[in-house]
Amino acid sequence: MLGHRGVRLGITYPEITEMQTRAIIEAACRLNKEGIKVAPEIMIPLVGLVKELSDQKAIVDRVAAEAMKEQGVKITLSRRHDDRDAARLRSSPIRSRATRSSSRSAPTT
């Protein structure tokens, strides 16, 4: 899958991540006020580096907290993948190969 999408779109235009997070959290807060229990899951797609995930997660966490404060509602976000996903990225075989290949010196002519 090539193109400017997933996490890279959010990195280039953080306002998209903010807008989408706000919409999800405000909808969840409205449902919560109506007595419907919700636990939204916000996925950050096509992440290749831990920094990409942590930067976007910081935006999601900040905007979610702001939206809940504005709505006067506290909801629980599903966090079932946070630690596992970051650990998986750190130990990824693809990441390991990329690190090894980038540490090789370029041939001299």
C-alpha cells in the first residue's frame, strides 16, 4: 500500500488526528450521557516507528482529555494494545533488518 495515508497523514496534518479524535470522543460522551456504556478504540494505522506511534498517541490523549472535560464526562478508552504494540515495533524483524542495513558502510569506488 503506497501513498500518503495512515499515520503519515496524521503526522503531516495533525489537525486530522485531532478532528477525528474529537469526533469519536464527543460521540462517546453523548452516548454515555444517554446511559449507553461505551469504550471507544482509536487505532493509529500503518505505524512503522515507535516515535510515530508515541507522537500520534500524545495528540489522541490530549484531545480526548480536552473533549471529555468540555463535555463534563469521563469515559474509559480501550487501551488493550498500547504496550504490546510499542514493544512489537521495537522488536520487529523488519526494524531489525533496517537497522542492520543502515549501519553498513556504503561501498567505496
